[in-house]
Amino acid sequence: MNEGSRPWTRKPNRIGAPRRGWAIPPPPTAMPAPLGERLRTIASMALFVVLAGYVGFSAIRLGLLLWQRFALA
């Protein structure tokens, strides 16, 4: 292959500006996520929020129980 058939491989001139005909191939387009993957992502996020809430609730409950147990009364 000669250099003319691949314009994105041409080197810039001495000044650093690209030569005439400089072309960069376009980036690949991102495909949208399939519906099943999106549903699984939403379900996993919802499960995380529920479990994090349960852990927080349990921590508060344990703190209150320990406070009652070791209170100076």
C-alpha cells in the first residue's frame, strides 16, 4: 500500500500543521445497550439501594440498643 491510500497515516510537515488532505478516520459509533442489559442494570441498582438502606437501618437499631444497654442510669 502506498502512503496516498491511507491519508490518516501521513506525517505533519515541519511546522507541525497537518498536510493537505489530512484525514482522521471517524471513531466507531457506540451501540445502544440492549433492553435486557438495561433492565438488569436497573434491577441491580434497585437491589443495592434496598440493601444499603437495610444495612443503615440495622446500624442505627444496633446503636440504639447498645446505647440503652450501656447507659448510665
